[in-house]
Amino acid sequence: MGRLNKHPINTKQSGFTLIEILVAMAIFALIAVGSVAMLTAVSAKNDLSDQRMQSLQAMQRAMLIIERDFLQMVPRKTRLEGEVSDTLVFAGRFAFESESDGLGFVRSGWHNPQLTLRRSTLQSVAYRTQNKELQRLYSTYVDNAIGFEPKVRVLLEGVESVSFEFLEKFDKKSFEWEEAKSVDELPIAVAIIIKSEVYGEIRREFKVRR
């Protein structure tokens, strides 16, 4: 007869205890929460970057439009309420129903290839703020009928106010910017000061081709 094994075989299989399972579940839950939080933070950062990029692009487009208008300002008189005005540039507090400053003038260079459209290459434009928007007003014709409502294009949002300054005299020794007002001569240059909720105060200066 063979010898009996003095050490009996343990038929029980080792496994996880309830505490170990709970600890493992807690660890996986923490990892999942951390992963979701990280993905949320990355997504929010990307959204913020996209918003800032869109805001910057809008600002650049607005400045290009403003520069184009100011560079092509012309000494053209207009009719107001049916009467010819000697004023070339209209400016002032609440002008054009602005909630801050307003500015209006006539510009040239409005593209009309071979004069195919029934309008000139001149255009009346104005700038104002309403509802925290920087708006550009324009019309098809320089002289419009009484009661005419201009078209409105929103250039920027989140604008607290806008103001304008004129440079009317200049020499190499001294020059001084003055608060914009209605004038019967074109200024040498125009400055626009925009108070933005995103960028704070922005000032740009543009020379006028006289």
C-alpha cells in the first residue's frame, strides 16, 4: 500500500473579499470621474479658445471695414429732411440714435462694375452703438427720401460704448486730437475708441484721403 499524504489537499479556491471588491469599484469610479472631469475641462478650454478666435476675427473684420470707410471719406454734401446741408461729417453724442457717440459721412469706392446697378459709387454710412452692438448704417443712395430707414449691419457685439476724435490740424512739432463734432471740412484723420467687454478699450487711428 502506498503512503498516505500527510498534508491534505485544500480544495477551496481563493477569491476577492467583499471589501476588496468595494475598494476596486471605488478606485474605478474615481478614475472615471477624473477622466470625465479632464475631458470636460479640455472641451471647455477648446470652446473658450474658439470663442476668443471668433471674437478676434470679428474685431479684425470690423476694423477693416472701418478703415476702408474712413480712407474713402469724400467731401460730399447730403440732403437731410429734403434740405441740402453744408455739413460734410456728422458727429456727436447720441447722433444717429446712438447710445454713445455717432458718426456719419459719405464715402466713395462702392463697387459698381460698369455702372450696371442703378446707383453711384458713393455711399452714405454711419456708425453707432445700440444694444451693446457696434452698428454700421448705410443706404443705397446718398440723398434719400424723407423718412427713409437705413440698412443696419452689426460689426461687433459686446460693445459698451464708442467715441470718435478728429485730427484737424497737424504739423511736425505738434498736433492735437479733439472730440469729434459735425464739421464742414474733412478732418485729416479720425480716431475710433471702442470699449469692449472682451478686450477693454481699443483705439485705432485712420488717415483720411483729402
